[in-house]
Amino acid sequence: MRRPLVLALLVGAGCGSVNDNPPDAPQALDAGPIDSPPPGTYTVRGTVTGFAGRNLVLKLNGGNDLPITANGAFSFNAQLAEGATYAVTLSSAPVCPQRMCTLANNTGTIAGADATTLTVTCSAPHYRLVAQSWGDTSVRVTDDLAAIANNGTAIPRIIKGASTMLTNSRLDSVAYDTSRDVIYAASHTSPTVIVFANGATANGNIAPTRSISIAGETALQGIEVDAAGDRLFVTSATRLYVLANASTLTGSITAPVAIPLASPASVSHDGINDRLFVAGDFTSTLYIFNSAATLTSSSTPNKTVTWSGWNGPPAVAIDGCRDRLYLGSNTVSPGGFNMFAFDNASLLSGAIVPDSASQARLQTGPVLSADVDSAGVLWYWPDSAANVFAIDQPQTLAGVVTVTPDKTINAVASSAYGLDVGAY
């Protein structure tokens, strides 16, 4: 008897090779390789200690500016991928008061986590006094003023000798670029600025690094440096010169900016607000220029201040953080030898009466040159002296004050004219 067809098919289905997925059955899709999840993103973080003042700004990889306003933790907003490199730099250091800041662990590569080991450590600077001494035709450099006790005797490095090319000096005749460690000394008997690199070590009968002479001039009076702008401000008997690219100038030059003025002498630059204060040479006149970075030969003072009854000032010093100006003289003014202090210095204008226009008349004795350091300390020379005086908080003095200096440092010069105090 023959088997039914259905049974034969069932028996055949259980034997031999069988296609488990008939042609009309749904087929599995080939998904290909599986993509990895996107990598994580991470931040650069760190801590700041020793901060004071303002204007501390950090950069990440040349951008992403981050202003710092207090000590403690900080974090950049930028998100960095795994394996990205990073470098944090100091865009600007704190001012008012100045702080010197160093970075550690500021470069690296992102490796699976935020970068958190960056530290910024800030501290108060040391101060270096540079003086041009007409008594022995030298430049004298005294380091770390704070380490010298009151009434202590300095042991300055003395740049002196035929090789130095130094000649007779006058008034505000020396400037120190702290950021580049360069000393500029102006000659009164020639139109030449003598330049010494390595101010932190310069000593003895050494040749200058370079010299800058101004074509058409016969003698120079005062000098001031704007380190941030790399500019020199130099005065002669009839002009204010502005010399750009000061760090590379050499040889005889034609000054690109020459501003006619009546008897300009001492110069003080407010680096916080980029204002320039130029004193007339015993003419009872002060010239004020705003936006010193934009001066041209056709510029005129934004303000001219005049007075009578007081023959000065050979000394001019601006505290840019407080906009407080100090004018001193080595000639007798009302009540003796004085230095006047003016608040809101940038607003001074026109004819004034110093006793009523100033906030203080400091009875200091004769003053030939003065400077305010970045901590607000007022340093000044008595006329032709070998010592320098300091007033720690001159901004607190008001009215007529007989000054007792907070510090006297002896033997910083032979008989000095110009001085400059720089932070390092």
C-alpha cells in the first residue's frame, strides 16, 4: 500500500540538509560595525593664592580669557576633548597693588578627567632703586629696598668708568624697564640715551649695550619708560620726544614724535591710565597728556596747570592707582621746602593755588626727584644727597604735614639727580 503524500513530505523534512529560512521568510539586517559613544569633554581647573589688586587674567590655549577676582578655585569654561593638549598663560598680572605671579602645572594633555593641578601663586614684588648720580657720573643700582633697615647703608652696584659713556646728568635722568631689565640713562651734555641691559647684574666699568642719540638735539633733561608700550619719553629744553620700540632702538635716530613745549624737564607716566605728566623746568608749569600711546608731533597738552609763588617742580611723580600726584621743589615755597600732593590729578587744569588745590603740603625739605612704586610708597631725593627717603602711605597725608620719613637709606648715590624704583 502506498504511503500518503503528506506523510512522505513530513518524513523527508526530518532528514538531510534543511534550509531553516525559507526564501519568503524575513531576513536579519547586517548592522555593520558598532560606533563608539562620543568621547567625553573636560575642563581645566586650578587654584590661585596670594592674589590682591585687580586685572589678573589667564588665557587657555591663547584665548578663553578668564579674569580672576579672588583667591581660591577657578575653572575655564572651555570644554576639551580626550587627548587635547592645553597651555595656560598669564595674560596680565595684578596691579593696584602689583603682584608677581607664577604658574605651575599649566600645560598637559587631557586624559580621561578634568585637569585640576594648575596653580597660580602670587606675591608682592621686590623693589630695585636705580639712580643717576651727578656727583661721580655714575648709575647706581640698589636691590631689594625692603630688606634694608631704616637708616641702613646700601651697597649699590656702581656702573662707572670711561667705558660706560656716561656723562653729566640732570633732574629726572634715569629710567628702569623692569619687564626687560633694561636701564636707560639720559645725558644732559649730549643728546644721547645710554642703555644697559641686564640691570639686575650690571656693574663696574662696562660698555653700554647700545646708545640712542636724537638727531638735531644738543642736550637731554628727563626720561621715563613705558614698559608695557615699549616707549621712551625724553625731554630736552624745548621738546618732549616719544620714542617707540625702545627695546630695539640704537644709533642716531630722528624722533618720530617731537612735541614742542616750554622748558619741559621731569616726566612721570601713569601706566594704569596711560597719562603723561611733564613738569616745566622751574617754570611753575605742569603739562598733562591723556592717551600717551597716541601722541603725535602735532599733539598739545590736554591740560596745562600753572601757579605762582612757588618755583618748581623739578620733581613729579604720579600714583596711577589712586590718581594722586606729587610735585616737589628744591627751592623755597610758602612755608619752606615742600612737596604738594594732589588727588584727582587727571582733573587738574588752569591756574591753581597749590595750598588750596592740593590735599597735602608735605614739608619734606628740598626735593630734587621723586617716584611712587607699585605699592604706593613715595620715594624722593633731598637735593644733591647721597640718601633716599620713603613715605609708606603718603596717600593718607592731608593738610600741612611736617614729614618724618618712614625709611632712610644711606649711600645709594654720590650726589644724585634722577631716580627710578622698579618692581622685580
